[in-house]
Amino acid sequence: MKKILIAILILISGCDDVSNSTETPMTNQSEIIEIELLSSIKNITKNTPIPFTESCMPQVNICWYKIQKSANDTDLPTINVKNNGSILSLEQAVNITVALDKDTTENIENLNVILRGLPKGSTHEQYRDLIFSLIDKIKKSGWSHFYFPEDPRISGSQAGKISSPDEVFGRYVSSHPWLDPDYQLDLKRWLQIGSFYRWYFYKDGIYLNLKAWKQNDSEAPTEKATYLITLDFQSESEFWLDGITDKKERQHWKELLPGRLNAYHKTRLELEEKARAAGIEIDESYQDPLIHALNN
């Protein structure tokens, strides 16, 4: 329940002011905010050039630390997200939120960054190109494509053999071949995807979900749109606790995870067998990243 609450409140707060005026504002030199993932929240609240606001819900012991700006501001900050020596620089941040479940941690394990979009009237193609330039930046800073363990390892090279924008052989998959970050999707398929686009990455014990929420223009829906672009960074525990609502199961997630992974991999293998039979190649070179919590 806590995870759902955190996600809903971040989404609501992020949608308040990300639409742009007709022209992108001229920018002054922006402040740079350094955020080291897995470090103490005190590190950024004490040493930030822009103060974070703090809001808490004592009844569930959750706190949010936030910087929120207007998309029309001329001084939107740059966020340097640090992870094990690498830096991912995210320019023109409208909203930065660190969510803390203080029952479990005081460290930065759940970071959400919302970026300013393009001016109103921008096309789907312009947004697609903007998002893939961001994907290139993510990959150059050391992040790799992540397949969910239950999803078949079908890369974007096989996108033409998959007819559905969200399913593979009748099953919904999070790591869909059409949204492989290593392959830029053609505009025809891009427009067939619904309102939500998601790309998944992994690096050194952190999971990154790049999301785009599309709202088509009312007068020219096939040509123009506005996209809300967000990046969610999660630690191992935050990522693998997603979807677990039972309190006892949450306390013992490490012990339960091997069994969950076995079930996920069974589903993956079944889908991959169907794919091979249909002439679809499997990315055998991909191996699931090490889960550090299972090796401590």
C-alpha cells in the first residue's frame, strides 16, 4: 500500500506544471544539484543550492523531499545523479522528489525526476527524437537495457515480428521489443503505442525506469502531443518490493525472492519457446544482472 501511495502522490505533484508555453523560455545558467543514490538524505538537504521542502505522513512514516519548479522558469536546475562513480546529468528538471519509507531506510533509494518537455505544438516525431537523445545519454553514462525476469529476451531487432504494442503471444510484457532502448522505434509503431511508454535500465544495483506519458493534441492527435517525461531510480529493495503488499512478506522479501524469480523465469522460458517456434530470435547474450541482496 505504501508503494502505491508514493507512486500516486509523485504522479499528481509532477503533473501540476509541466506543460510549456508556446516558446521555450530563455534559460539562465542553471544550478546543479548533486544526488548520490543510496547516500543519506541529509547529504542533499544540507548541501543543495536549492532547498528541498519536506512533507511527511506520520501515520505511515513516509516523507517526501521535493524541489518543484514551473516549466516556464528560466532557471530550471540540472540534476547530477551519481551511482557508483558514474554521473547522469539531467537538464531542465521541473520536479525532483525523494520518497523515504522511514520504517526501512534514511537513504536515497527512491528518486523521481520530471523534465521539462518541448514547447506546445511539438510533434510526436520531435518528442520521439528528444526521448531517444535522452536514452543515448543514459546509455553513455553506463546504464544497460534491463529485461524483467518474466519477460522474453526479444530485442528491438525483432520488432517487425511482433504485432501488438504491449503483448507478446497474448501476454502483457513490461520489456516489450518495441520499447527496446537499443533500437529507435519507427514513427508508425510509435503512434500505435497507447498513452504510456516505458524503457528499463540497470546499473550497479539501481534500476531506472524512463517513462513518457502522452497526451495527444485535441485538434491534431496524430501529429502533435505533449509528453510528460519522468525518470524513476530505485534501489534493489525498492524495486523488488514493488507489488508486495503483505507486511510479513515485505519483511522477508529476500528469502522469498528466489522462489519468485524461479516462477518468473518459467514464464520467460515458455514465451521464449513460443518465440523460437515462430521464427523470432532470442537475445541469448543477455543475462539477468546480479542481485546483490541475494549474495550478501
